[in-house]
Amino acid sequence: MVETVTRPNLRNHLVSHVFNAVLHGKLPPGTRIIEGKLARQLGVAQGTLREALQELEHQGLVRRVDRRGTFVTKLTPRDVEDIYVVRLALEPLAASLARPHIKPDDLKQLADLLGKMRKAAQERAFVQLLKTDLAFHQLIWRLSGNAPLERALNAVCPPLFASYMIRLYSGNLYDFEKDHQDHAILIATLGKGSVEEVHETFRTIVSVFRTRELRNLPIDGSQATEDPFEGAPPLQPE
């Protein structure tokens, strides 16, 4: 009984703890996370830590590399190019599939998410901004009605949003007003454009996102922290 109550709380606390360590530079991009060592430092079971890392991988904040381990997301220009090759092919397709059956309530939900993005940007609440931005695009992917397409986009794109968020925290700022205008155009086109117009508009604006992302990639100079939680007290469940 105790295990079923405390385990989810501890896992969620771990997700938050590692998330904040990444954002505040204790775990810089590219750091390898050694599960056994980190679990001992935090005073938690390795299985619980692994569950937390799986959630962070789903959010795009860490990446699991076969036979090498788990690393804090660090995208090179080649990584960004590769992801955008897929995104440019699939997201305009998802939007054009969504267009014929999109409803006013769907457009309102997108507009509400855009409003939350603006509010988060004004308050410099970068975590909320990027989570809401990802939710905006995930809604469009879901509205495509094509589950394999939605899964493919969810598998490929989250690291872009996570990388963006890490750089915002480090002081790398974008033109939020221009970003808001671009998203507003996407909503307007989904509401009134033809299928062909939707496809072309999404391809054009996602290309703008690609250019912005490549232009703002930092010069590599960060070093991984050897023991980011050395001396930290064990975590306690909330």
C-alpha cells in the first residue's frame, strides 16, 4: 500500500529534480547520466530513477543512445538538420490531413494555447512556454487523425523543444512577438485555407523555425559536470 502511494510521487519529484538540474546548468547538455551512480547520490532505487529518465526522454530533455547510455539532450547542427528533414516532411502533411475535419472547438483550443504561450513569454516562464508550444503542435498532429504519423512526430520533434528551452534559460532569447505571429498564421490557415494552402503555409513557417534554430545554436563550450549532485541529501517523496 505504501509503495503504490509514494512511488509515483517520488518518480515525479525525481523528474522535477533532474529537470531543474538541467535547466540550471548542473547537468549541461551532453552530460552522460550514469543511472547507478546518480541513484546512489539521490538515495533512490535505480528502477525509480530509470522511470523518471523515461519520462524526461518522452519530454525530449534526455536521449537514450544504444550501448552508450542516457545523455542530456545536446543537438548539433547536423542533429537539427536531420530532425527538420523529418519535421518538414511530416508536419505539413499532418496539418493538411487535419484541415478537412477541423472544428471551431479545435481552433479555439489552439488559440487558447497560443494565448498561454504569449502569457508565459511575457512572464519569462520558459518551461511553461515551451511545454505549451509543444502541446500546440501535438494537438495539430493528433487532429491529423493518423496515429502512425502522430507517433512519428512525437518520436522525433520533442528534443527540438527541449533544446530551445535550455537555451532560453541560459539567456539565448528569440523574438517572441514574431513567433506568436507565425503561430497565429498557422491557426488562421487551418481555419480558412485550402488543403494545399495549409500544406504550403506549414512548410514555409516550419522552415522559418528551422532557420531560427540553426542560427541560434550555441558554440560548443559547455563541459559536463563530473558529480552534479555530489553531497546532495537523498530525495524524499512529496
